[in-house]
Amino acid sequence: MPNKPTITNSIRRLRFDADEMTQNDLAGKVGVTRQTIVAIENAKYYPTLELAFLIAREFGKVFDEWLYEPCFTIAACFQVAAGDGHFPF
């Protein structure tokens, strides 16, 4: 069985860049509780695909621009980006 991936996110940064949007504001816009946003930001909960797309849409992003598996080496980052030239960060 493959190793479980480490998934991280940049919601906190996106909220800050969006005029310092609060967790409560984001939660209301995507239809979840503030506690859900807190859990996602702290990587204690991984959102459903539907929620991932809703959050991405709220920030004008695609979901892999805020929810991704971090690269641990430069070579790994280039391998990830080789398909479409998009870096996961």
C-alpha cells in the first residue's frame, strides 16, 4: 500500500490576500461552519471535492492552487510540474 500523502493548503494566505477575510466569512460563503475552515487550515480535516471547488471558486483559483501535496525536493517539484508546467505552490 502506498504511503498516505501529506496534503497541505494555503487558505490562510488566500484569506489574508482577500482583504483579510475572516474564517467565519469564508465559512458562510461556502456553506460550512467556521470550525470546518479551522480544521482544514490546520490539516485536521480534508475537504470534500465539492467543498474544495467551492473554496477555490471563492478565491478565483482552481482547487490545486490552494490544496496540494508539497514537494520535498526540487526534483520532485519538477516532476509534478512536468505535465502542465504548473507548480503546486
